[in-house]
Amino acid sequence: MSDLCKECGAKCCRYFSFEIDEPETFEEFEDVRWYLFHQGVSVHVDEGEWYISIDNKCNMLGQDNACEGYDKRPLICRKYAMVNCDHTGGDYGYDELFTSPEQLDEYAWKTLGKRNYQKQRSRALQRAERDYKLAREKDEQK
């Protein structure tokens, strides 16, 4: 383990991130908004691509911030180079960073346009209410 790894507290071993589809409709924004209601979740846009990041410490990370399974570490860890280091990389300079549902709401409002956002929201809520009622009726018939 390098001194740099000890210094930063193994930031790279405390989360994982993967690409998600860019939301284009109210309902798709609502799915992403739901992610943000969960603790330790953020969503960011980097060079036009959307990602979800989930804070979740690796099980192999010891109390000294060293990998306790270094020889058995996954390929993704073996490929990780200091040039990509979270500690030395500083600010990522994301196009957008969302850490709360409210931030995403504002972005969706601007992206979809006020009138379109409200129209899609109204339709989605009506469909959800209708689907909920149908599901309850089916349950009652059983």
C-alpha cells in the first residue's frame, strides 16, 4: 500500500458507480429521483453520460484502509491506477451532480419545460392511481 493510499483513507474503496440511462421523461426522472431518496446515493453527469454512485465500503477494506485481500482483489481493482486516484484527482468537474431529490426536480423542470413537466406529471400520477386501484380490485377478488 502506498503512502498516498494511507493518506486519502481509501476513497476509491468506499463507493461504486455505474452508468445509467439518461432520463428523458417525467417517469424516468422519477426513477432517478427515487434513487436519491436513499442514503449514500448520488447521481452525476460526466461528459454527457449519467452515473449513479453508491457509498458502500468494500468488504475487503481493513481498518487501516489497506486491502485485506490484495492477492484476491477483482480485476477492476487491479486496473485502477494512481492517475485515476480519487484523492489526487480533486474535483471531478461533473457537468451536473445531484445529491437530493429536490436538485433533480429542478433539473427535470428545466429540461422538460414547465408546461411539459406538469403535463407528464399529471398523466403519470393518473396512471399510477388507476393502476393502484386495479391492483387492489384484483386482490379483493381473490
